[in-house]
Amino acid sequence: MAHIDFHVVLDVLQAHHDGCPLCRFLGTAEGQYYQSLLYSWVGTEGFQDRFLAANGFCRTHARRLGECGDGVAVSMLYAPLLVHRRRWLSLRGRRNLFRRRRSPADQGRHAGTDACLLCKQRRQWEESFLGNLVRHGSVQTPEGQALQQAYTAGWGLCFPHYRQLRSAHPTVPHWLQQFQDTRMDDIAGEVESYLAALQEGRRVESGAPWKELLRFMEGTDQG
Ligand SMILES: [Zn+2]
Ligand SMILES: [Zn+2]
């Protein structure tokens, strides 16, 4: 999957003004992930082993795989997994923590809910995107200024991605923090006016602020 650098982040910021740029990036990158999966990875032993070791995709990513409509690919991944899951049902006992290299099936049997390969990939994309944003957005170079300009002309990060940025980076660019603060003030103000208008029986403008509130709170990734 493509390496995320300054240019990727800048392109995404410039291309998306109607939603969280990182959510939009993830949507596109996930689409490409499924394309690669269906056209090349699915038949390889390496991917099948990793898929088995993760005990398949999480529910969301399994559903999205299903939406791609590729019956052969789904069968190739999930039919062997069914065999293993049935076998795991009848196994008893604790995992052998001392065995140095566990087989993919053994790993899959004990895989946690966070083992999904695509969820892991998403976390890497998020860390890399946000890291680039902070690193390049913190310096007064032409690149840094271009990033700031593109960011502040856009929608800003959704709340979950902004929270992730704040928890991963103790210092974020001042302009970015200011932009996000203003965004939150504006969204809260618009919802307040909307509720006041409803209460007073005034006609409410279209463009429902509550929809924007929900998109901001939960992200603008579709599906
Ligand atoms: Zn987002
Ligand atoms: Zn997942």
C-alpha cells in the first residue's frame, strides 16, 4: 500500500472540503486494499495464513468484503476458516505460551477482536497521516504553509480523528488547534440556534445542523 508522505496529505486536504480529510483518505485507501486483495493477494499462501492468524476480518470489514460481490474470493478465505473455527470449537485447554512459533491456525484460535488485518492497516494509515500533518504543519516552510492553507480551507478533522491526533501528539500546531476549536464552537452554535428556532416555532433553514453535528462526532467515513 502506498507510503503516506507530505504530498499525499496535501493532495487529500486539497481534494476534500466537505468532510474529514482522514476519513476520506481511509475510504479511498480501503477501496484500494480490497482491490489488491481480490486481484492478487487472495490466492497467495502468505495472505491466507495472515487471514487465518487474525481469525478473519472484523464484522465491518467482512461485510464490506461481501459488498464487493466476489464469491470466489470470499469462499477461498472463509471456507478454510470455517474448517478451523469448527475445529477450535472442540479444542480445550490454554494456549501454549512457551512455544516459540505458533502456527497461523493456533494464532487465529486465540486472536483478539483487534486482530483484523484491515483494522490494523487503518491504524497504521491514521498514525502516518496524522504524524505527517503534525510534523509538516509545525514548520514555517513553504510546505508547512501549503498544508496549513489547505487544511484551514477545508472541513477539518472529525472529532474521533482530532482526539486521536491530540492523544498521539503532545504538541500540535497552534493554527490547527485554533481551527478545530472554532469548528467546535461553530457547530455547537449552529445546533443551539437550530433548537432555539424550533422552540420558537420559527422556520428552520435547510442543511440540518444536527446532521453536521453527527458527522463531526462520528466521522465522515461511509459504511
Ligand atoms: Zn475522520
Ligand atoms: Zn476490521
